[in-house]
Amino acid sequence: MPADSVPSSKPRLRFAPSPTGPLHLGGARTALYNWAAARAMGGTFILRIEDTDRERSDDKWLATIFEGLRWLGIEWDEGPDRGGPAGPYVQMQRLPLYARYAERLLAQGDAYECFCTPEEVEAGRERQKAAGGRPMYDRRCRDLDAGRRAALRASGRSASIRYRVPLSGKVAIDDLCKGRIEVGCEEIDDWVMLRPDGIPLYNFACVVDDLEMGITHVVRGEEHTVNGFKQVLMFGALGAAAPQYAHIPLILGKDGRKLSKRDAITNILDYRDKGFLADAVFNYITLLGWSFSGDRDVFSRAELLERFRIDEIGKSGSKFDEDKLLWMSGDYVRRLPRADFVAAARPFLRGLVPDSAFAGAAGFLGNLLGCYQERVSVLAELKDKLAWAFGDTVTLDEEARGKFEKEPEARAWLRQYAEHLATLPLPPSFPADRAVADAQFLLPTPGGTAPDAIASAFAGPSRLEHDARAFTEGLGVKFGRFVHPVRAALTGTTKGPGLFDCLFLLGKERALARLRAAASS
């Protein structure tokens, strides 16, 4: 290993994105598998930035890649912002290193100068294609003598450096995912290692970096298999063993083709912005090629690291199923402690909920959100669902209006019920009384039941329901007919939490105003 300061006793894995776009699902899965393998084997996880595509690389994408990885909880041990024994970790900061390796390969005869223009290269490929051969570089510069090279330089031609692929033989990879795979050298092009401006291309820079950084395992997409053969050749020329490769299958859309933006959201941070929980997205991505167990899909990170092995990644592509991701996100939402749920919801309620409402999980907002913890899959759903609980008026949706208009006596019922409620000890409407807003009125947790009311003189949901049943008996109306127009008047919708939870949380002033407004409509 060239870098003496790089530890050699532990596995070293890396994720090496190009800052040419945001972190997408495929890249996130690659990072996750390398991270998980490094952690499971007690090794080191490295973040390396491959930014030699100068036309497309942009620091703004680098920032979003960092942000996306950290949102998923994938942290690195060495990298551009952390340093380490094998730095720098950005390829454009390593150009002198690539130049030295290129000179070494030229001196060994494993590389050669190529003076061809792009047009000449393309013309050569077309000739081979027309002759029924592979459209590869025709190797016209492969065996130029020193005099001819000097003459081309004198004429103003600049040279790239190409790798000299053996003309016969085979290259094999004992792939941790695919098993043993091999290809004949005649199928591999003499690829460009270094441009005339000194900028390395992928296969050359990747080998130099993996060698210098002591990378022992590489997990990456199967589209890199052909690169793997090229890289194995170059490692051999440099007298080193290649890392253990695992070329993993693609993520597929519903049609069985490579996942695209038409099939699903691909930018990881879009999932964050839509209110998916990071742990749920992490969990789901892990399953796109690897299985925790035959009967269980939800697991913790600690459980993952106890079981994860590279050679257990599947050999066939996994179809992305957004419905399953939504289900998984909902499952994680339901598992959150109430205080964590309130904190996670806060960014998604801006513009609706005043900051003063986020006093704690036991107050008005904690109870209101508690009504929805089992009713949402992503946090972005909350704003629309909670809108009824704020403001003095409510607008009935189409279904609620239909239920309301279906009962010709509904307005009379609401008028009488409002007068009746005015005599009951309902709490005042939030946030008029902070003592009530912070009271210990706890709504159900998964698998639990709700206490009757807060420890106070106020009527709680159970008492309100009992009272409403007695009230409807006095009217001579079936309870089921009565509750629909009351829910419509109070919340504007036919769906949601228990009606009397809603009534309690609205408080006296707001509830009476809404009932009277609906009765007068």
C-alpha cells in the first residue's frame, strides 16, 4: 500500500460520488451498503469526491450530497470535511499524484501517448464498425516510435495517455455479488487515462485513489462491471491486488426497467421535504437488494449491522415500490414517542401553527397531533389535516356538505346543541388559556386507550360523548344521524379523530362559534 500512514489491518470502504447532481436513490443505496459493510466488519468508511467532470461538477451539489447522507444518518470516518491519513479526498486536489502514476505506467510500457483528435478516434471506430468489428479505438498511436511522437508534438498536437490493454488473454473478477466473471482482453478498449490537460478519467483516477487510500472492498452498481475489468488490469500493472468488488443489481421501476424520475422520486432530499422519516427511508433503501429476514422488513440500524454481509446482497434487480415505502414511513411515524413526533412535525406546520404551541407533547398541539399519529404516513400530510383546528371558521368539504345537507333538521339540532354546550364546563379555546393548553390531557398511544379527561373541572371527551348521547335521546334522534352534521360543522370534513376529541380540543368559544355559524348557514 503506497500510503504508509493508511491503516492496513481493517477493511476500508468508500463512497465516491460526483458532484454533478443531488444524491439519488441509487447513490444512497450504494453509500448505505458500503457504510453498513464497513461498520459490520469493524472497518473504515470513506467519502471521496470524484469531481473531474469539470463541465458538470458544482459545489452546490456537493453540499446537497453531504446533506442527503447526513439526513439518512450515514456518517463517514474520513472525507473532505473530516480529513484523514489518505487525503486530500477531492480528486481535483490530487492531480500531481495522477501525473506521477501516469509517468510510471508510461515508463513500464503499460500506457502510451495518443495524439489522435476526437474526430480521428471517431472515424476509426466507424471504420471498425463498418467492417463488422467492435467500435473501439483503432490503436493507431499504440506503437509510435519516439521520432514520430516528437514530430507530432512539434506539429502542435497534444497527447492524452491511454492504457495499453493486452491483446490476448482474459481478465477475471471474483465478484462478491455475481460470483466469478471474466472477459477476453480483446473486448476491452485502450481507454484514455489522462487528458492532455492533466485531468484524469474515471478508471485511472479510481484505481490510483483506491490504491492510495487502501480500499479493500468496493460495492457499486452493476453498470460498473466493465470498469471493474479495466481496473483489475491496471491494479495488476501497478503490482497490487484489486479490492474485492461487489457489483450490485440496479433498482428497477414497476416496468422492470432501470428506475427513473418517471417511476419515483429519486432525489433523497425530496423525501425529507415531503415528510418521510429518515429512518424509514434508510430502512426501505436497505431492502432494495438485501433482506433482513424472511418474515420481517422493519429493523433498527443496530440490528442491520449485526447481520449485514456484502455477499448476501441479491443477484437480481429490486423493484421500487412507493406504496411499501409509504407504509413503512407510516409505521415509523406510529413508533415515535409523542415528544419526538411533535418535534418532527414542526417544520411542516409553519404558517399554520404558532411557535407558542410547541411548548410540549402534553399541551394542545401534542394532543392534537396525537390524534393523527396513526393517521398519516408522511409528515407533510399534517398541515392540511390539522387546518380545521385553527381559526374561527371552517369550510365544509364536498363530502361533509353532502352529509350536512342530507339532514333537513341539522341546523335546528346544531342550534340547540350549541345552547346546551354553553352550559357545560368545556375548556376555553387554545391559546386563550395557557394553563389549559399545557394540561395533561393525553390521547391514545398505539395499543392504548385515552383517559377520560384532564385532571381538572373540565368535561373530557368521554363525558362529552356520554352527554351528547343523552342529548340526542332527548331530541328523539338517533346518535349516528346527529354526529355527522356536528362533525361537519366543527371540522369541515367527515374524516379524522374522534368527534369528541375534536370538540374538546377546539374549546368552548371556537366550538360554539362554528356550531352557530353552521346553524345559520
